[in-house]
Amino acid sequence: MLGAILALGLVNTFVAYLIFYSLVSALGAARTSMVTYVIPVVGLVLGAIFLAEQLDVRLLIGAAMILGSIGIVNLNVASLFKQPVRAVRPAR
């Protein structure tokens, strides 16, 4: 029992924080914090798979809204409207 507590409390938490802080340095704090919004969706999927919980249309719509909003926030709108730069050949 103590080994399980140490494994879950120390090892998994340690690894999770290492991944989290590396994401903060790579993506920034605002974009990394959006990971916390995915937790209800993961709980919904795991509950349906392992506990045979009923999925309702409202739950699926909510999960789609969460994932869609994360996608919209992380969308780089400036790159969508940017014109490609053409290579200019030097004059001879």
C-alpha cells in the first residue's frame, strides 16, 4: 500500500510536473494552462469505456465545444491571411 502511494504520489506527480514545466517553457503559460480544460473530456471517455457510463448527446456536445474552443484559441489567425513570399531572382 505504501509503495502504491509513493508511486502515485511521487513518481507520477514528478513526471507530470516535468512535462508540464517543459510545456510552459515551450508554449507559454496561457497555452499550457488549456491542458486543464481537457480533463473533463478525458474523464467522460474513461468513464464510458471502463465504467460503462451512459453517454448523452449533451455530454458529447459539451466535449466537442471544449475541444473546439481549445483549437480556436490556439489557432494562429495571422498565418491564415499571410501571403506567401515569392523568391525574387536577381537581375542579370
